[in-house]
Amino acid sequence: MRKVLLLSSMIFILIFICTAFVSAKTTHITLLTVGDEEGQSFGGTADAFLEIKQGSGRIFLDSFPLTKLDTQISTRYANEIACNYLDMDCSGYDFFYTIRAGSTIVGGPSASASLTVLTIAALKNIELNEKVIMTGTINSGGSIGPVGGVIKKAKVAEEKGFEKVLVPMFTIMVPEIVINENVNNTNTTVIYVENETNETIEDSNLTIEIIKVRNIDEAMSYFTDTPLNQEEKEIQVPEQYTSIMKKVSEKLCERAFDLDKKTILTDKDELNKTAQHLQNINTSFEEQDYYSAASYCFTLSVLLRKANLRNIEMNEPSQIPVLFNTTKNAIDKFDQSLELINLTTLSELETYIIVKERLLDAEKTLDEIADNISTDQLGYAIERYYSAMYWSEFFKMKTQKVELDPEYLESACFKKLSEAEERINYAALYVPLTMISARDTLKQSRVFSDQGNYKMCMFMASFAKAEANLLLSTIAISKEQAVELAEEKLNSAKKLISKEADRGFFPIIGYSYYQYSGTLKENEDIVSSLIFSEYSLELSNLEMYFPKKEFRLPRINFNSVYFYGSALLLGLAVGLFIGARSKKSVKKSKNKK
């Protein structure tokens, strides 16, 4: 029996050694490119390969000819999107991307959607349809963004014998770009197309099947016959969240209604705004959209508080410095108590961020008017303080615990900083002057990092990354397409929030921004809707940056388990067979004797 087991083991080990050299599978996809020679652009193709091995999350890119910097950055981002799409921790793998083209230098972000498909296929061991080819950028939430040279690329796909070419839903042929800055009282930049040329995909005399896709879900459905489990689910909103958010909105609205009774408005514009806010508040409560109600009530309180303080300044000017000092002392005291809280859950971390951001905003406003008090800014600071106080109700929300030690917070801060900087540099390659706001936000994040406040560092870095994502998502789309893009972003945020909720990590900030983005879209404030949907996408999966206090089975490659299990059984069976034959031979030999 020992000989049988020894023989079986030797056979299994032999099979294992032989297959070890071939077990790392290489996945392939064809890319569409646009080259440039003496000022003339032309279409082409390149081959992209990906091999994944056990490792430490490193990404390698080997290309010939050399790729441009934007292609290298977009490859990293495609990898991140693919891992997020599959909800996989890819830190245990090394990714080896190889790109081979003809004489054209591969540049531009237009291959990033295809590289995302390639990465998903390699991670899930899916065979890709080699008759399908795609062009498009990959953006936050897995949406596929616009690219240039679509007709040239489609013609090349047709010439190379492909049956289908996937192009972005929001593609514009040759756009005339108009930059809109400082939209919705923010410093965020959005790039629109003012006019479209007459040339469109439909009248380009192409016979290849051209399919417009919005997101990676749709793209994957054409590349593979194996649908991935990405069904849409409704967000399961915890009763805790709804109850607390309702309480926060009611408290903020009580302040607004109380101020409305006490304040005499004479300015027609202020009267109109008050009436509009009251209408929006009623609508939000009817729809149980408590975050939007809270936002409208805060805005109304600020408007009324400013008017109220102007009246006080006119009648009792000595009261203004008293209010200034009282507010400053209240902010300092609240901030000190906030820093003493021991954070153990993501909901507590998010609540800290929400409250701290409001306190810092109020403190900064007061510092700006310390030498010359402005009643309008003082009014804003007062209401910002009360907003922080009411939002602290969310510290009562009980959710799953995570490791929030300083070491992990520091690591999360640096990772977010790195992601934001990479995205900002990427966007700056195309429209450098529009990244000023995002860079300022990134600077604020670095200041928090230097101060050791890694929690706020994460938050501000997320905002900076979202601003860069917004720019990359809206480059060269028309205002009409922006409505469709807003819907797509909301759907992406919904999927992400639903995933997190199912895992027990309901994102307070992400869901609140998601709700508010939907309200803004309904009110036809599309730019603001896009901004808040990007914020939602960035702030809905903070849990991925922290280890969990839970036991998890190691990631298992079931294909390998089946294969090596079969090899072991085969080795055992062969060993038993040979052992039986050996015994039979020995027995016959004895009989002859």
C-alpha cells in the first residue's frame, strides 16, 4: 500500500510540475488606435495581452513601440475599474500587460475600456469573442466615455474583418469645445461640445455592425457569451439611516421655519428664493428624500440668518461681536469633543468626516472675517455649526466594525492621494488649465496628511479625484448627452451602494449624495447632478481601504482545484492499477514456482 501511495504521489507531482509552466494563461484583445504621421491621422490596430500571476498588486506594461504616458496611466485605471467591477481584492496578484502595434506609437486613453474588458476576462478566465473590437475610455463607475477618430477606427475594424465594433454612446465626431468653469458656485470645470459636425457614424458608409455602449456591462455582453452576474438591485436602505436622516432634516428645518417667523424680508429676490426653498422642502419630505430636505433647509436657514443679522447690525451693532465670539467658542469646544471619539465603524468614520468638514468650514469662515466682521459670513458660519451639530446624530448608527487604527488610516490616506494625483495628472494631459480646482483640493488633502488627520485627508482626496473624473467623463459631450450621462452615473452609483449595503457597509455620504444627485437631475440642474454623482461614486466604497475584523477564506481558484483534484485522483487510480498488476504478477510468479 505504501508503494501505491508513493507511486500516486509521484504521478501527481509530475503532473503538477508539468502544468506549472503552462498554468498562467495569457488573455488577448485587439485594440483600435489612431496614429499620426506628418500631420495626417490614420487608423490602426494593436494587440494587447495580459498574464496574471500571484504577487503583490504590481502592474507592469511592456509595449512596442513605446506607449505614451496617458496610455500607461489609463492601463492602471482600467485595472482598478476591473477589480472594482468584479468586487475583487487584486492586491495578491501581479498584472503583466503587453501591447504590440505596427509602427504606430500607442497613445491616448481610447484603449482603456478595452483594457478593462481584457482585465475582467483574465481575472474570470473568460474567453473573449475575437470578432468584436471596441474603442472608448473607461470612467468612474464603469461608464464608457467619448473618444476621437471613431469613423477612422471603425473603418479599420471593417478592413481587418471584425464583425462588430463597439463605440461610446456619447461620442462626438469633431467637437468644438467650450469650457464652462465655476458652475453651480463651485470651482468644478465641465467641458461641453457647443456644435457637432455633420459627419456621423450613421452616414459614414460603413458596413460593419456599429454598436453604441454606455458602460462595461453592455460591452461585456458583446464580448462574451458568459453573462456576468451584474443584475440591477434596489438599494436596501437601513431603517437606522432613514430614521436618523429624517431626524437631522427635521431639526434643520425647524431652525429654518423658526427663522422664517422671526425674520422680515424686504428684498424681492430673497422672498422668491424663500418661497422656492419652502416648496422644495415640502416636495422632499413628501418623497421621503430627507437628505435633499436637509440641504434645502440649511440653504434657507443661511439666507434667513444673513437677513436676520443685517437687521441686528442695524439696530444693535454691539451684538455682532458677541455672536462672533460665542460661535467661535462653540466651534472650538465641539471640535475638541469630536477628536476624543474613538472610531470603530465606517459609519462613525463617515459621521466624523461630515461633522469635521462642517466645523472646519465654519471655522475658516470666521477666520476670514476676524478683523472685519461680515454679517453674511457670520450668518453662514453659525448655520454651518448647527448643521455639524445635527449631523452628529449619525454617531448613533450601528454598523459592522472595521480596523481604523492610525496605521490603516494613514495607508488609506496615501492610497487616495495617489489615486487622485494620478487622475488629475491624466486629465491635465488634455485640458491642463482646468485642473486648478482639483489641484487646490488635493493640496488641502496633503495639508491634512501633514497634520496627521488622515480621515480628512481621505475625504478631500476623494473630492479631488471626483473632480478629475468629472472632467474626463464630460470631455466633448453635448449638453443633451449630459442628461444621459447623469442617468448613467446615477445607475453606477446605485449598483455600488447596493453592493456595499449588502455587505453591511452602508455608505452614509455616498447614499446621501446619490439621493441629492437624483433630485438635482429631476430639477434639471444636470451639472450639479453630475458633480454629486461623482462624489457618490468616490465615497461609496471606503471600506475597501481597510481590513475587516472578520474571518475570510482565502481566495480560491476553483479551476485549479478541479484540475489538480482530478490529477490527484488520476494519480491514485493509476497507482492502484499498477499496484494491483504488480501484486498479480508476483502471485503468478509464486504459483509457477
